[in-house]
Amino acid sequence: MGEGIGRVFFLAEEVGFQPLSHHQGLVVQLLKAWREGEAPLALSPKTKERLFLAAEHHDDGKRLTFRITEEKGRLTYSFRGHRFRIAQEVKDPYAQALIRGHHDYSTPEVVSAASDFVAEGLAHRFPEDLFLLMMADQLEAELAVRLWEGKAGEVRSFVEFDLFPDGEDGFFLDPWPFREDEVLLDFLAYFHPYRGEEAKVVEGWGRALVEALEEGKEPEGFQRKERRVRLRPWAGGARREEDAEAFYAKFSLKPTPFQKEVFEIARGSPAHLLLAPTGTGKTEAAAFPALARGERLVFVLPTRSLVDDLEERFRRYLKTLAREEGRPQALVVDTGHRQVRFRLGADGQEEATAERHLYHADVILTTLDKLLYRYFGYAAGAKSYTFPRRIHDRRTLFVFDEVHLYEATAWVNFRRLIASLYKAGVRFLVMSATMPNTYTEELLLEGILNHPQQRRPSRVLHYCPQGDLPEIVQKHRGKRILVALEEVKEAVEVYRRLRGEGVFLYHGRLAEGQRRKVFAEVKRRDKDKEPYILITTPAIEVGVDLDAEVLISTLCPPENLMQRLGRVNRRGEGRGEAYVVGQEYPQYLGGLPEGYVELLKELDGTDLAEGGEERLREAIRYPRYLDLRAETLFEALWEYVYGLDLTQEPLHRKGFVATRSWTPSVRLRKGEDEVEVPIDRLIGKKEELTPVEVVERRFTDGEEGNRRWKEVPLRSGELYGRELVVDYPYEYDPELGFVELPKVFLRIRHPDPQRVQLLFAPTRGIGTTSGEVLDSDQISEGGKRVLWYLGESAEVEPVGGGEEAEEEEEEEET
């Protein structure tokens, strides 16, 4: 093939064209300067020549696909489809696959291509070589744009590198992937004067330039420009190995003996369990080793409230590091409701973007649910395999906090996930304040580090079986008060009675904006020791760094009470008060351990620091969960993404992971506010059903990975991998949230007892003939739809073990 256009630059009074041969030559030059080895971001001696061949021809198709178009009144250019046009001289299948994949890097594309090289033993090398080709291509593109268009923006999230100015025509690069300490690149472009000509004219200039270059002539009307770029490693790219004292001092902190010990063990064996009470600095103990060594830290939490709590703390830490090191730091928040990347500058400036982050950050705060999707390579757009690759980068450290809160399907997924990470050599820390022995035995981690016992903060327990909760609140007004109830309706009732200055409501069915607003204000008051009354549900009880003076809680299981106590007198200053109100616990929420209520009566009026907390901890009964269905699903998805088993591709394409439950969730919507609720909460009897509109929200990808959401009428069938939106039919107060749940679906009979089948109709005319069984593909008259999902499959194994349980039953029978 002959010459072509590699890239186009649109300036105010001229248009620049980079020759294709020049662009491809620079990409080859970058790769040939690359460091060799088997570590991430290193060339493999086994495949480097095939990678160089692919780089030399990776954009050949641009010669045939070059177009100048106009979008929204501005000129742009396109080479759509060029990666599928491969030069005839490229005969090697491995190089051909690299060329075809170099603008995609989606999980299906990478897995499919890599599976072709299993026989050669190169299947697991292919994703890394493709990544290297794309890194060199993207790095050259970023440098060209900065040189000719004068843009000094941040490197796009797919790129593994950060660029920093280094004088005129020089850049620092971090991390540094090359063998030598300096790389020189000579850039070339031809510029034509531009006076507002239309797209076809500008395209003609490009074609005329190509024709002249192929004939060896100097193109008329163009100005040839050349510039040399110098790349050097950023001076702080490899952080110095610091001891705990020096690193903690950066944040005006002094490490405890426990934190010093964790700082050292985090660099050693790949897996540790850290057991420490609340308020002992577990977060810093786990996070600071990764920050000190310049590693990517992924902090995994069980609830969104914990993510909210840690977000501000990590922003402070990263701002300090940015100022100390003179380079920006990045924080990603990745939950089911938020996907945002913060760039924290050395000058104190902070910039947030909602664009795809692809884990391109120093710290990632996420939930187990979202991490499972990332682990299996799910993401919007064409770069989804970036997640599995970065997850398995040896510079990544995972921290799993409050893991004792995972139940049933979530626990099974967590156990399988860390086992997979361990086998792959990915380092992680598991943390808990109340890890039961049954869970510890299941995990079988190498190192178990217990925080040394110390005097507990003073917390006096008051058990009030007949107490009136609002009256107790009024008695303590003017203090920092946490009021914890089991259900949203109860919390809203109490809030309505107490509503006023300094009174806040927080629960899981508040819209994202309101939830974050409330949390931020309560945290501010707590920090400044200003009075507040926070009325909440279990949505906020776990791990959140609050230091209330008074806890007022309805009767709840001991594990919940222990977590709520951890928010009272957290700093150990003075004496905290804890009230437990009520004598009955709703049966549908689960049972209470035998003898637990009697224990509360016995502890009434005592300071729990004098042994009471240990007795409450001993009352906790954590069952062992089994979910064979979740085990099978995890294994099948793992075999597809990492085992390259293409027979599992249809399952992966469905886009479903049972993260916590087999019951799908739907979104309740009022205006721009939305919350997610399990669909079974919207099932009712015929007379309870409320006419509402239900639509299905589908996601489609543009060629460049742009997000496009489309709402379509609801269709019958399986609910997994789909997003249903229910328009909220009741009056709505953002301050109260989605309090009342509408009854939208009717459960109908199906022969398979494991299948939950629902009927939806847009009007009140729901009904079925007695004994009639409707199929999920059946569409009844009146717009009725039949939907289905699988019932829960998690089983609980008796805590004492099967044989012991059988012996007890035999004794009772005799």
C-alpha cells in the first residue's frame, strides 16, 4: 500500500495532516524502545517481532477509509472500519489479530481473539500485546495533539501513562516503560491555510497531499513543520520506600504499632486478614502501604454509605500527596449509582468528570457488587477488558473492608473472588471488626493479624422494652444523636415527629443527591461537634466514621447493635449512651439468637466497656451460606473471561451477575430522582395493584463507546440483564424519599417451584383464568406482560455442623 493520512489537526486558521507512514513509524519506534520482560507493560521476547509487524501495518486501512465530515457545525475526520482492512503482506495470524483488535479491547473481542492462540501457548499473552500496541498508538496520538493543537489536557482514561510538561517540547512520562532514560521522537505534519472551506474541500487537500508524497513531490499550498519531542521518566515515578513513621507524618499522623505492622506485611505475602475493632485506624493501616509505594489501591466496601464516608477522606490524602509530589492524583468512585473520577492537582485544584474511568486512578472506591461486574469485564463502550487487565496488574492492591456483612449469595461471590485473586497472585487485605470463626475458617488466609486489645470506649447500655423512642430523643436534644430503626416507614414516621433544625433523615430509598447532601452535612456537624439528630436505617450503621454521643436503636440482632455502637463515643472521649427500645423483632426480618433479649436485660445500666461488648459479640450467630447456583455462575463467567471458554459466551453476553441476590432490582423514578429496589418488594395482591407505567431502559454503544440510553415498551420474558423503570405513582418529597412502595406486579402460578413468574398490566384489568399458567413469551390482551426470574437458592448450613445437629434432634425425639 502507498501513503495515507494518519491524523488531522484543526486549528483556527489552518488544517494539519500527519502522513500515515510517519505515524506508524513513530509507533514502531516507541515499541522498539520498550522494556522487555514478563511483567505488565513489558515486551515479551516470544512475541515482540510479531507485535512490531502489527505496529508497522496497524493503520494501513486508513488509506482506504479517510473522510472529512461536519458535525454540529464543526469539521471532524473519520477512518471508520480501517482496522478490518489488513495489508496483504501481513500473513501472520497473531499480527492480523492485533491489527483487528487495536481500537476495540472489549471483553468479547479480546477473549475471542485470544482463544485462537491457545494451541501456540500465547492466549494469555495476546491481551498484553494488544494493550501495548494500543498504549504506543495512544501515546503517539496524545503527543501529536499536544504538539500541534496546543492542548494540555489529561491523558485519556484508557492510557496507562500520565504526561507532565518538561520544558519546551519535552514531557515527563509516568510510569516509565522504556529501556533507556530518554526517548526522542521527530514529529512531522503538513499544514494548509483554512478560511472556513467545507468538508469536501478539506478532504480534497488531504488526498492531494497523499498524491504528492507518493510521487515524491513537495506538496503545493502546504507548509511542512517538524518538531522533536523529548520523553523522560518523571522524577517521582518510583516512590521511595518509606517507613510508616515518615509516610504517616505527611498527613500529620503518627502510626500505631498495629499500623506499623500492617505497613510491613502489606509488601509480603499476597493475602492477610486484619481483625480490629472500630475506630482503630484500619482504613489507614490498609491503604497507606499502597499509597506509599505508588500502587493502585482498590478499596472494596459492602455499602454505598461507606463509600460516601471514605470519599472525602481519600480526597484529602490524595491532595496532600499531589502537593508533596508535584503531580496530580486521581480518585475514582465506582458504584451502581455513581461513576466519577476526581483529578486532584498539585495546586489544590479539583476536577471531576463522569466520563469512563476504566480504573485509571491511584485509588478506586467501589462496592463488591460493582467490582464483580468489573472483574468479569463488563463496562460501557469498547475498552471493557481494561478492567480485568488492571485488576490483575501486580501493582494493584485490593482491600476488602467489613466483609462479615456479606450474606448468602454475596458471601459465596466474595469467597470465590478472593480465591481467584489469590491464585492469580493479586495481593489483597481482608478486614473486619466482628469476623466470626466460621467465616475465618472458610477463607483460609495465610496471615491473620489481630489488633491488640485495649480499653473500649465507655458506652452505657439502657434496655427499654416499653420505651417511647421519640421521648428518649427529646430527653437528649442538644447532643449528637443517632436514631436507628429497621425499616424506612418507621424512620420516616419518627422524622416527621421530630422534623426541625438539626434533624436529618437517611435511608437507602433516598435519591443519590439527597442522600449525599444529608451525609455531608451530618459529617460536617459531627466533625465540628455540633448537635444533630440523624434518623436512619441499617443503610448507615456499618463502618461510617461518626462520633455520636447517644445511640437510640429499636431492638435488632446483636451484630447490628455492635455496628451501631461503633458510631457512639468512637473517639473514647467521655461517656456514650446507648438505648435499645422494644421487645419484639419482626419475624420477616429474621430471628434473634436464643437468650439475646435476656442478655440485654442483664446488661441494662452497665458500661459495655467492662466486658459487655464481648458478651454481645459472643451472642452473634453467623450461619455458613451455600449457593450452588452462584458458584456455578461465577465459575462459568470465569471460564469465559479468563479460561477463554467460548461456550460460555452467551451467558456473558446476557450481562448478568447475581451479586447479592437472585431477585432482580428495578428502578423507581420520579422526575430525575431514582432509586433501586428488589422487584419482589413491588409484588402485591390483585386488589393492591396500582396502575403505573413500566418501561425498559436499554443501552447501546456508539462506535467510539459513547453511551446511548433508550427507553422502550416493556417486553415479556426473563428479567436478568435488563433494566426496568417504574414511574413512581405517589406524592413525592425528596427529603423523605421513596417511602411507600407501589404494588405493580402480580405473582402467578408456574409448574417450576424455583421460578418466580409475574404478571404486569398497565391498567387495573389484571387477571387470569383460574388454574391458567401463562408462559413468559405469551403476550395477553391489554398490553399484559409475563416476566420471570429465579427464586433464591442460598442455603444455610447449621453453625454447629451437620452431625452435631442430627444428634441434637435424636435426643429430642427420645
